[in-house]
Amino acid sequence: MTRLTLALFSIALLADSVSGQDKKTRKDPPEIAVLKRFVGTWDVTVTNTPASGEMRTYKVVSQRTWDDVGNTVRFEDEQPNDRPPLRLALRYDHEVGNYPFAIEGSEQNFQIVGTWSEKTQTMEFSGSLPNGADLTLNHRFASKDKAVVSAEIKNAEGTAIGKLVFHQVRRKDDK
């Protein structure tokens, strides 16, 4: 065999061994592994506490699936009172090194940005809402199938105008 033939044969063997790896044994990049935690059907109990008004608690279902490319987790969350579902998209931005989280299909679309802490199993998001208010959101995974999200909204003057808490439980059939 010539050197060229041996080189091509070696490349073919390498390509075959990489493509033939079992998907379960392949290790995802850490950023994709973080996103995988969100995928599934989640039962969510929401507690909404506006600064002026009465606390409300309601339950919704959040369907979270990969987009066609496989780099963005799409959320479709039911809304109370026959409102249309809230659509969200979470991905990792390799250029900037953070997790943009876009809220789509609400009355006002907007984006917040998150960072992941492996140590605390928490995603910290922050950003401005279209009305000028600031949103901070803490999404902590208590376990593989349970998460607690706490969010606070402050007006432009820095006064808290609302708090939200989301208790999330992944359905057992979605593991």
C-alpha cells in the first residue's frame, strides 16, 4: 500500500470509530449538558406576588424540547385564563460565553442573559424588560427532576414591584 492509501484508510477507520460511538458514551460539551437538564415535560406551580395586590398561585405545564438544530431548548408554557402559551428559547452563546433566554410570543418580547454555576446547580439570569423594569431570575436544580425558580422585578427606580416563585417537577415518563 502506498502512504496515501494508508493515510486514507486510517482516516476512514477513525471516522468510522467516532461515528460509531454509542451516543450514551459520548460526552456532551458542558454547555449542552446544562441545557439538557431543562428538557422534558414539567409540572409547574407558580406563585405570583405583586408588590401591590393579592398573591396568586396557579399550575401550568411546561413542554421543553430541542429545536431542529439541537442547540436551543424551546419552552412552551401553558398560561392561565385561556391566554396563549408563553414561548421561550434557551441556548448557549459560544462567542459571549453565556445563556441567552428569549421570551417570545408574550405581549412584549424580550431577552435576559444567564450564567451557570456547576457548584450551586444554579442558572442566574438578569436583564431589562421592555417597560424599563429589571428582572433577576434564579433557576436552581434541587435534583435531576426538581427545580425552584425565584424571580424579582424592580422598576427603574429599583423598587420591587413583583416576585414570582416556580416549583417545577419533571414528569417521570420524560426521563
